[in-house]
Amino acid sequence: MDWDYLRYIRALAIAGTFAKAGEILGVHQTTVLRRLDQMEESLGVQFFDRNRDGLQLTATGEMAYREAERLAVDMENLERKLVGQDGAPVGKVRIAAEDAVMYELLSPVLAALVREYPEIELEVLTDNDVSNLSHREADLTLRPENKPQATLEGERIAAIDSAVYGSTNYCRRNRKMDIENHPEACTWLIPDESFSHLATGKWYRKHLKNVNSVIRCNSLQSMHALARAGAGLAVLPCYLGEAAKELRRLSDPLEGESVDLWLHVNQDTQQMARVRIAMEFLVERLKALGPAIEFSNTL
């Protein structure tokens, strides 16, 4: 059994679907399906149960996956010995972040990183909720959370404040709106159930429980875009709202609704020169953005 088989099994186990495994491997999902069929047929075993919800490891698949994980770590360690001893930041660094964080905070920092270290090859993974991304997929993960797992290595960057924002056009059309006493008179852009990780969930439940006119979104990017277009009011991170010239802040930062921004590092790869240097660079640059993230100005 060659390593390429284990590489595909590992990607399928992490991703759970052919499409996502193809993204990890850099091939089309039909290639992944074909290789899995070839593996199972040639060895006469079944690595995965296939159902409507995705792929589930069989007992044989679990054993192969454990070996694949062990070999992946061994390969990473070997690579560190070969190219990392001199401290040179050379090779791939995988970074995961939410779309909104990437859009407004992380993208200029990454641009500066590759200018300073052109031998680092970045691979960027984005998701509306990076808690859905397996930690094994990324070397560095930037995500908002107030209680990170004790087993995760990382550094706190800042506390993200949020406030109510509306476009100038929306405010002009609704001059008499009173969001504090009569929020039900407004149209609101609110997150759907996939945003269970948002700290502002308590505020929605308390203040918008009687609101009927809503547009539900599954990403902050969508809420941000619709608010800028004048579709309604939205609670947005201040780093997003303040940067948009079309938006007006209609409240003070919501008290007790902030969430910490953390940069976590994969324990399996944190000693690699390129990962270590990338993390130090990101921590320094992102902490410099602290005043914009921890927005405290009142109306």
C-alpha cells in the first residue's frame, strides 16, 4: 500500500465529502471518487461507508487513517529537519479564517507577509465559521471565541466589539426610527442558526424577539453587503462597520457582547520555521490593529 493511498484516505476522513477532499488534495472530486474505488477494489477492503450525509470511516478505514496521520506527522517532522533548522521561512503555510475577518483584517497583513517572506507559500482556507474547519487542515487559525479549548495553542489578539449599523440611505428613508424602543418597526439583517458562535446572540434574543421583518444570512459578509445596500439594519463587528463609508453607526458598542479574537497554531507544525515566523508576524501586525478591533467610541 503506497503513501498516496493513505494521503487520499486522510483527506477524505478530514473532509467527509468527495468535494471537500478534492479541495484539500487540489484535484477534482471525481478524481477522489475514482481513486477511492481503485483503492478499495485493489485491496479488497472498504475504507468508508457512503451515505447521504457523506462518508464515515469503517473499522478498517479508521486503522488506515491513524497510520496516515502518523505518517503525515513524520513527513512534517522530516521536512522541518531538512529545511527548518536554519530558520529559513520556506514552504507552505496554511491559514484558516472567517470570510469577514479575511476581508477586512487579515488580507492586508497576509499581503505584507508574502512581500517580506516571498519564499513562504500561503494556502488560505475560508469558512463562515472556522470552527467547522478541522484544526488538522490549517497551521494557523484566526477565529473569534471567548473560551478556546485548553488544548489549543495560541495567542489572544483583541476583543471584537459590535454595534448596530445602517446605511445612510436606509436612515434617510426611516428618519423616525427608534431602534432602542421600537426595533420592530425596522427591517433587520440577522444571522441564521449557523452563527451559534456569535457573542451577539444574546442581544438578538433580547431586543429583536418581536421583530417580523428580517433577512436571515449565513455569513457576516452577506449581512455587511446587504446593510451597505440599504436592505436593513445589522449588528456588525465595528471593524467592518466603521470601514464602510455607506454605513452609519446607530448605537454604542453593545455592552457585554464582545468576543475575543484568537490566533491558534497547529501543535503538529508549530515548530516549523515558516509556521513560527508567520505566526509571529501575524500576531505583531494584528495586535497593531487592536484600536480598530476594540472600538470603544460612543455616540
